Amino acid sequence: MKLFAAKALSTCFGIGYFPGAPGTVTSIVVALGYFFLPVLHNPALLLTLVLLSTGVGIWAGGVMEEHYGNDPSIVTIDELAGQWLALVALPEGVWPVALALVFFRFFDIAKPGPVDALQRLPGGWGIMMDDLLAGLFANLSVRLLLLLLTFFHFWPPR
């Protein structure tokens, strides 16, 4: 029963079984959900969901590693939490959501410096923490880019 629950939760109820790029597919589903469900635009709610999914992901990711080895690709709850963090408190609109998706996937795949270091943490901690840092980097990158675009009058000020 524990493995069944860990599989269901860690794969985001099966999205992780998508062939090819399950992490990217999960990130796209999360970004689309955010875009079409305005209730998720509430930063307090979204941060609560990030914390909840992180706790679940640490547990479920640890269970999955026991059965499938180091950071199994079917585990995508880390992309769920990281993508949500990338979206927290961004301005409304398709462009901020699309930028958050692109930046998050970049940082999650490229794993620059500290992102890669966090991936080496044991068990579910390593699975989750690198994606959370990638999400934070993505969020900050979108904010910086939008600030620069505002400065040069390519983006409306908030």
C-alpha cells in the first residue's frame, strides 16, 4: 500500500509515466493549470501547495528511490513543486507563465552550480530540493527580465 501511494503521488497521478520527457510534460500541465485556474494566482495558496507537495515529495521520492534507484524519471512531483514556485506572485498573463515555464525547465535541466549540488542530497531530499532551487531561480529570472523589459518600455509597469 505504501508503494502504491508513493507511485500515485510521486508521478502526479500518472503524468510521470509519459514517455520521453515526463518532467517537461508535468511542468507544462502545471503551467496550464496555473494559467486556467485563477485561484492558484493567490501567492499564499500557491506557497502552501509548494510546501505540501514538497513534504509529500520527500516522502514519496524516498520510497520510489528504494524501489527504482536514484531519482527515477517517473517521479515528477518535484517538477510540480518547482514549477509552482517558479510561478508564485508573478504578474498576470500568458508571457510571465510561459517565461516561468521556460526558465524553470532551463534551470532544472542545466542544473547550474548549487542546483546540481542539491540534487546530491540523499533520498527524497535530493529529488525535491534541486527543483525547488530551479523554481526559485526561474521566478527571480522572470522578475528580472520583466523589470528590464519595463525599464526599456517593452513591458507595462505593475
